[in-house]
Amino acid sequence: MDQKVAIVDAVQTEHGEKLEDNIQEMMFGIVRRLLDRVGIDRSGIDTMVSSSSDYWQGISCSNSYYFDSAGANLKSGSKAAEDSGLGFIYGLMRVLSGDYKTVLVISVTKCSEAPSVHSVTHMGCDPFFQRPVGLNEAVVSGLQAKEYMNRYGLKEEELAKVVMKNLENAGKNPYAHRGAELTVEDILASPIMADPLREMDIPATSDGACAVLLANEKTAKDLTDKPVWVEGVGWNSNHTFLGDQDLLNGSLPKAAERAYQMADVKDPTAEIDVAEICDISSFHEILWMEQLGFCPAGKGRDLINEGVTTINGKLPVNASGGLFGANPYVARGLIRIAEAAIQLKGEAGERQVPDVKRALAHSVHGLGGQLHSVAILGN
């Protein structure tokens, strides 16, 4: 990019199964904490981009419910529905426009106040063709995993290793609401949810919120001595109808290609130090790693089996625990960006990966990975 834009700071709630604060209280608290950390007040926010979902909040124009509590009263603001990773990119564009020096990007979801993820994603399907056959995110994940197993011989034990890794990492993350040290046998003992995926292969949902402050180069340097630079972004969307998609070759490769091109990344495996991936199931961490170009198709299992993606491995993936640690549905993409930024600032505590200079954050929305967004960050 010709202009430099940085993440000044990023904060998130301590996620939980059912947080006591309502959405307005959550947004006020998290924005207040971000502004206090940066050392500015509400007047230092030029504009705001929010990500929330009318489905998940149960009201129309869901952002209007918390806009004022997030500091946007009488300010320019907009909304990127559903995918907070895309909301981050929208905020980036607002800074690049030159009209704003700072942009606050926020996202929130209280899954405890909504129907199950299976019900909500089912109702998001086309009502004439896809909904009557019972599709939802878990069912489609199972279809993809089965197709992959048939094609490449992936084993259930290898899926269990992804769950083990991420739950162990989550135990080091003070913001995660679940973490555990489990065995492969523990995970394989859980019941089948969407064959071949078991209950523990699919992350449970959470309550939580995230806030990120973006700024142009001069302002960022005035506000922090540890700016995290946005080096490249990309996004891409696939067909609406599942039957029109290639379940194992979706829109992510093109989104990643655009982000790499903008960031001048030639070899992601060698140039990315840590990755935060939206692992909507254990299987998807494997698939997304392949589609992000970290290994050839069918070889994602090797990265798991060889320990490449552990915190101490050559390419740590989801040092935060990913969605297995915390999964506030709409906010999860922005949280991946926040976690990548925390790694680059060297402030990740027990989950810190040594010597991080460049990080990748990934967000996804829609059945089977219909929409993907990718951000490359550097320090």
C-alpha cells in the first residue's frame, strides 16, 4: 500500500459462555478500556465501523443498539454485517481515503441470548432449496470433511490432534473461556455431530467483544511506540448455493493471493511467523492452512502430525486457542486480528510466540467458507 496504516491497539473481553453484562455494557467497557490504554478520549475517534448481526442479536439494525455506548454518538459510522474481519478491512479503507485519521473497529456477539449456531446458520440458508434439506454450518462442515477424507485419507485421530492443540493453547489465554489438556481418546469418545465430525470437533459458541483502533502513519506513531502495520488484505466470496461450490476449493485461495500480493509475500510458509485462523471445525484448520498456501492440498495433516503448528513449531497456528478457546460468532474474525496484533506487539503472555515479525489473520463467514478475508500484519 502507498499509505501506511497501523493498528494502534486492540482489546477484547474475557469471553464466556454467558457474560453478565448486556451488549451496551460490553461495548462501553471495552471501548473505554481501549481509549484508556491509548491515552485518548472519545474525541480522538474520527469514525467507527461496527460488526454485528441482526440474526444473532434478534433485532433489526443491530448496531444502533450499542452505537452510542461505543462512543459513536454524533460521529460518522457504518456497519459491516456478519463478518468482522471484513469490517476491519472496511475500517482500513476509511483511513486510506484520507478523510479520517483514526477509525475504531468493533464487534460483539452474545451467543447466550440467541438460538444455537445450528439454528441461526440454518435460517441463513436459502428457504426454497437449502433450508428444506437441513443444511447448517455443522452439517456442511461434515460434508466437507467427509469429501476430504475420501479424497486424501485424513484420519479422525488427526482431527483430534487439532482440538488437543487448540484447547491446550487456550489454557494459556486469559481471554478464552475454555481450555483443557485432553487426549486423542478423550476427543474420539465424544458423540458424532455431523459425520465424520464429533461434538468436540466443532467449537461451542461464546459471548464476547473486540475493539481495534486503526490510524494513519503519523497519528499511529504519536499514539503508540509499538504500531502494528497493515501490510496487505484480501477478500473473496463464493457462490450462494452450496451445490454450485467446490467444497474443497473455495474462495480462500484468491483472498490469500490478494493479501500476499499487497504485502509482497512470496513464500507464506517462510515469511509468516504466526497465523490466527477461524477454525470453525478441527477439519477446517487443516483445509484453510492448505488454501492459505502453507502446504499443498492434502498435506495439511502433515503439519499437524509433525508439530509444525504448535506454539513451539515452525509455523504456530492459533496460539490463542482459536475458536476452540472462544467463539463469539460475529466477533471471532476481529479477534483473530487482535490476537495477531498482540503477538506482534510481544504482549501475548504465556501464548507468546518468540520473534514474531509478520502475522496472518483469517476470517470466514457463510456455509462451507463462502466468504473469506485475510490480513497480513507486520511490526
